[in-house]
Amino acid sequence: MTQKPDQCLGEWIDREALAEAMIPIIGQLYRNNNVVSSIYGRSLINRSVIQILKAHRYARHRQADENELSVHETFALLKAMSELKLGAASVDLGKLVEKFKAEGNGRNAEQFVRDELADVVGKQTTTVGVRKGQDVVLYGFGRIGRLLARILIEKTGGGDGLRLRAIVVRQGSKDDLSKRASLLRRDSVHGTFEGTILANEEDNTLNVNGNLIQVIYAKSPADVDYTQYGIENALVVDNTGVWRDAEGLGQHLACPGVGRVVLTAPGKGKLKNIVHGINHGIINDDDRIISAASCTTNAIVPVLKAVNDKFGITNGHVETVHSYTNDQNLIDNFHKGSRRGRSAALNMVLTETGAATAAAKALPELEGKLTGNAIRVPTPNVSMAILNLNLDKPTTREELNEYLRDTALHSELSKQIDYVDSTEVVSTDFVGSRYAGVVDAQATIVNDNRVVLYVWYDNEFGYSCQVVRVMEDIAKVNPPAFPR
């Protein structure tokens, strides 16, 4: 049917009005009930009208019939949720609508939502006095540290989850605090921080969207007593990469006020390397130090697990095309590593990666089956993993892509694996992706039991999201997810 200009505009205005009406409901559920609303993994917290409508549009690529998700349907379920005094929960409205259509069985929206979210209906808690969340300390404030800060602040909600209380750095200059605030406020890759940042030079604090963060200057963990700042049983996230084994990271545990430590790099020795969505279930109460593995390990392991579960992996090779990092030289200069002394901005640099070996730490069934290498390229962010695999079972390009699409939508790996089917996407399109990796369906190659998969990943932000998920598991502040 041919549409008319007035009809198109009228439909858009109607959808705009509903999206606008959703914003205060989403906000109230988040701040008063600790309910996080999303659409197929895309958070709706603090989003604009256009961003909410784009999330609905995105859902078109996630559904079998490729129809755009109706804002009328999501609004009806969201409004029903707002009237149930819900306890903490993570609710995917896209999946909820899908389940309502398939399993509504004559129930109206209110009845369906009440039944589906029965475990948290009426469980709203009223916090009296000081809110108590899990204290978090960022030890180091580089690329990953600042992105972790952004994510933690965004997820503050009612204050009962992870709460960023302090940042530990070495003082670089007399105006160190203002420079740290500026680097948090403005980012050349990820854009301007969404919120307000107030620096207090007298107290060495940053007030970031109501989060009062103590900036502590120290040359080593031994210099810090966190209890002096009212910080107790803190989860320290070491972003420095200086120490990667239990002995070195154990220095944090000797500090008053520290409970556990998370390393944002591959751990050495017997440290557990955790890829959320894969092996986070092995974290137990006795674990004091945990590694969140590497960005590349987080990107490839979920896809490898999905493929191995369905088809089996005989062996394979992982090649990462990785953006340059701060470890490399801007111009040619001495570097202790091979080739890394050459200008990162001018060269593709062949180097090593431990991701293939590290993958087996999270997925033991791949032990000895993978090799790996890396090419650093002159881009500041977003990388690609090329998985060249020999499978136990033959398949077709269509079967493999459809399986990975379904995995991204319906499986327990839906927060780790995203899926894109476009001939036009390039690396910058994935800046800010919250997934561990994004399968590029158009690039998939299949020849009987030999396949090549291309997986994009934001090696900064996507990885940081995975780290936060690990932190939430350790702190046990992960709310139940719906629909079941």
C-alpha cells in the first residue's frame, strides 16, 4: 500500500508521543524499583525519544518476521509494570512483547505482566536513611578505568548496586584533579560524558551525577587505607596491568577496607579468568581475586562456545585485527616488545595475542585446538576477530548465520553476542557496542565443515561492559532477568 506524506508524519508523531510518555515511567521504575528496562539488550535508561524509537526500529532485525517492534505494545506492558510495585529486575521489553504474542493465551497486558513477573511483584523496597550498595574502587584511571566509571555512574540507579566510591592514581601535576575530570568529561572516541562533573580541589573529590568519588593519590596499594574515607569491604578493580598474578594483586587485599579484587587483563598462574556469560558460574565466595580476561578473549569465547555447542570445533585459528593501544609508540622509538616500537599511527603491526590460549581457560573443551595471532592497525578503537574454524559437522552459510542470529536473540548469550546483517557496516559503527562481540553475517564463509566468521568488538567499551557484569556477579547485585 502506498503511503501518503500526512499519514507517515501522523504515525511518527503518534509514536513520538508514546515514546515520550515512556521516559518518566522508565525513570521511575529504575530509581524507585531498581528495574532496568531494555529492548533486545539495548538499555532504555536515560534515553531520548529518538533513541527509544531507534531501539524499536533495531528490533526489526532481531525478529523472524522483521516487523518493527510496536511502541504501542511496549508501552502497554511498561505501564502495566509501573503499577505492580516491582522489586529489582532486568526486563527486556522486546522479548516480553514477543512472549506475550506467543503465550498470552487471551490474557490482557496487566494479567500477563503480573504472571510473568510474579517473582518480583510487590517486592519493592523502600530505602530508609543511607543507601547501601557495594563500594567500588578503581585502581588506575586510563582508557578502561574511565569507561568503567561512566558505566558504573550510569548504572547507579537507586544506589543499591555497585557504587563507585574512589579512584586511585599517581599524581601527575598540580592540576591533576581538573585534568582527570576533563578526561572523564571528554573522550575523543566515545564522546562527551552524559551528565555533570564537579571537581572539589580542597577535598580531592569528583561529584559525578550525584556520585561523590574520592580521588586518592598513591604510588602503591600499600599507601592506601580506604577506611579513612568511609569505604568498607570494597571491590577494587585494578586497571593498571602492573600486577597480573595472585601475589602482586594480593597487595590490594592487605589494604584496610578491601574485600575483593578484579583484574582487567588476563590473569596469570591459577587466577580464574572469567568471561561473563561463559564461566561466571565458577565464581565462589572464597575467590578474593578474579581476572576478567582480555577484550579479545571476551569477544571470541561466546561465539566459539555457540559454534562448538552446535557443530563441534575440531581446530582453528584466531586472527585479531586490533586497534592500537597505549602500549604502542606514537612514533618510532624503543619498545621492549617486537615490532611494537614502530609508529602505531602509521603501521599495521604484526604481534602476538594470548587470546586463543586464554580461550581454553574459560572454555576448557577448546584446550589445544586453537592458534592465534594479532595485527595492530592504525585505528583508535574497535577491533575484529577472524575465526577460521574446522568443524566436526558440515553446515551451510544460511544454517550457521541463522543459528548465530537465534543465539544472539534467544540464548543465555544474548548479552554477549550481537548480530548484524548489512553490507555497509564499518568499524566506527560499533563504537559504544555493549556486546562482547558482534557477528558480521554478510562476511560469513562456509565450505562444508570449514567456516570463517568475522566478529566485531569495541575493545574498550564492550569489554568494560563485560567487566561490570563480572563485578555485579561477584557483588551479587545482579537482579533477576525477565522474561524467563
